[in-house]
Amino acid sequence: MINQVYQLVAPRQFEVTYNNENINSDKVIIRPLYLSICAADQRYYTGSRNEEVLEKKLPMSLIHEGVGEVVYDHKGIFKIGTKVVLVPNTPVEKDKFIGENYLPSSKFRSSGFDGFMQDYVFMDYDRVVELPNDIDLSVVSYTELVSVSWHAIQRLEKNSISKRDSFGIWGDGNLGYITAILLRKLYPKSKIYVFGKTDFKLKHFSFVDEVYHINHIPNDLKFDHGFECVGGKGSQSAVDQIINKISPEGSIGLLGVSEYPIEVNTRLVLEKGITMIGSSRSSAKDFNDTVEFYKKNPDIIEKLSMLKSEEYEIRTINDIVDAFESDLSTSWGKTILKWIL
């Protein structure tokens, strides 16, 4: 069959390309329903990545957050119409020590490998996770981001000391909000503190114990473990504040992506015996665990819905451009694409 793929060919310029696909290949065929724009997609769209990276990766279909429905499965494993969340990480090998999302050989959709902006997406069977029938698909379209936070929490759980009476989260954006939601459910008796710089964003965190502006943190405040969800230029000051405020032998989960190296106060890291744990992306297991978490905690979907910003019906390439341009000025939440192309 001929499949239409909507690729970014240059900053702010999309074109349609056509791929000839075998419907009886060892893949399950998914029709995208809802997609979610990520900051990484915007870096490609606006040309914010350096020219060498853009030249290497474009043309490329964007979007790595999305849900869809099964339209064809020649193996009969999935019923037609089954709603699924799509796993963008695609490993090509297995390693008994290294997770699939850390293997350099793994492919990741919308990062050098076509993403979900296609009429149909041909997925390996272990790269789709079935969703409950009654779930809000537009909200769970950004499950990939939830799974990233889930993965980081599990890594900290595995690699940190057992004292978990309190957590500090730096970052009042999407990732910080999701991390706070998950921690509140996973550790209901723990104190959760959120640190940010934008008052109207911090108001969304009404379910945590305290919120603080990063310029007005109490001198005597301490916590057991911290999560850095800032990224970019703010990473350095966030990490520095966490190192100063964290209790001895605490662990720091690093989630924010910075394009440039940052300085770290290694003297205090050593003095306190701090463990710094880097996390990147997530695995198929994280997606499965996240969906199971949804099933056991349906109220989570309501809280995640607070992140939903604008929803755009995508019928033409111009609609894609409009959605991406609007997303650039969105100060809170996720822009959703209802895929009707």
C-alpha cells in the first residue's frame, strides 16, 4: 500500500512523501488519532538545532507522542479498532545490562527516524500498548512524557537510599507537574515541594505540600531526594539549588535536557555523598507500567487533563503549521493534534 508521510524538510516547511509499504509485513498497522507536540519537535521545527544535526536528520516526520487505533493486523493479535498508545523507542538489539532506551543503536521516532505524522504507522507488536476503552485519548496522547517521568522515578527508587520522607521538584512546567502527580500517588505520606519561577504555573500544584519561588526558598528547608525538571539554561541554577538543599546521601534525578554543559558543585556532591541519576526517554515496559497505573488510578487522567492546552483538527499541512506556530506561544500545557488527514 502507499502510505503518506508528512515530513519536515526544512525549518517551518512540511512536505508529503509517499512510502510503499507491505501490509503483510511483521508489523501491526496503526492509524494515528491524537498526537502531542513536544519541545524536541519544536527544536526541529524552528531550526533551533545546529545546522549539522538538521542536515543529518531532515527530512523527517515529527512527533513521538501519540495514540491511535489498530486498522490491520494480519496476525490477529489485536482486534481492529483497538485503541493503543505508541512507543517511539525502537531497539534493534538486546543487552542484559543496558536498557533499550540507553542503547546507542536504538532508533527513536522523530529523532532521525520518522515519527507519527503519517496516514498509517507500521509498528512492531511490542511497541504498542492497549488502552482501556473509556479513557480520554486526547489526554493520554502525551503518555510518552508521563512514561519518561515514571522511568526516572523508578531509577531513583532503585538507586537511592530507602529514606523517602520528602521530595523536591525543580521545574513548574509539564514535566515537573507530571512528576509531582506521580510522586503524590506513589508516596502519599511523603512531603512534596515544588520550586519554580512562574506564579500562575505554580498555582496548578495545589495537591503538593508546598510551592516555592526559586528566589524565596527558606534557609532551613531540606528534603531527601530531588528531581531536576528544568532543562535548558536553567539547569545549572536548578541543580545547584538542589545540591545545596538536599539532605546528605540524597539522590538527584536529572530529567531536564540542556544543549550546553553546565557546572556542578562537585565539592558539595562529595561532601554530602549525593547520588546523581540521569534519565533519558523510556522503555516499552515503562509504557506498560504507566498504562497499568492509569487503570489502577483513574483520577490520574483528570489531573493530567489540566495539561491539555489547545486541540487542533489536522486536515491539511497548513493546519500542522498553525498548530506548531501556536504551540510556540503556549505558556502552559500540551498542544494536541487531532489527526484527520
